[in-house]
Amino acid sequence: MIAVNINRVIVRASALYDLLVTAPFMTPWSMALVFSGMTALSDALALDRPIPALDATQMLLANLLGSVVIVWSLWRWRHPSEQAGRYDALARGLFALWQIYAVVQGASMLILGFTGLEVLFSIAQLLPVSGSRSAEHGRAIRG
């Protein structure tokens, strides 16, 4: 079990990570820079799955996703809690699932770097918290 204050630190750290990594996805201009950087990295690593150019619809979806994740991250930064961490862990599990699916379908292996962090933050936010209401509820039931 981890202490409540440690859980809040983890929730805030995951929010900060999301802010830093996702902010460039919010606008078409910053997204274009991200993709050119990822293309350069893919080329430098001689990966056989290139980073594709995005069409207008794909760019829109990436920008919308970036915007929503930024708002969610700001909320978790301001209101870190066990409950917010649990919901974020669920979202990260879904993100990891779809990232793995994309790689299996032929997307760049660079995505798996993000997937690893999604899984780590998900696990960290699912750790049992001492002194939490859910822990107290479990103790009351066991009596």
C-alpha cells in the first residue's frame, strides 16, 4: 500500500507527463513539428515502418484528442485524488490497448515508447492506497 500523499504525487506526475507530451498535439502547427521530429527519429533508427503524413481529418482528430487530454491533465493537476487516478488508469489502459493494436496493424514501433509509460502510470495509479475510503470500506466489510 502507498500513502495518500504518494498517490497524489503519482496522479500529479501523470498529469504533468500528459501536459508535456500531449500539448504539441493541440494545434496543427505544433503537431506538424512533432511528426517531422518523429519522422527524423524513425529515419535515424532505420525503422521499417515510416511515420505517415496526416490528412486534414487525421490532423483534426489528433488536435481534438490533444485538447481533451490537456483539459483532463489540468484538472488532475489541480485536483489530484485516488479517484481521478483510477479513472486515469482506465483511460491509460485503453490508450495502451489501442496503441498496441495500431502497432500490430503496421503503425510505427515508436508508439511503443508511449505505451510503456501508459502502462507504468496505469499500474502506479492502481496501487492500493492506505487510509483511503476504499481501503476503509474493505476493512469494515472484513470486520
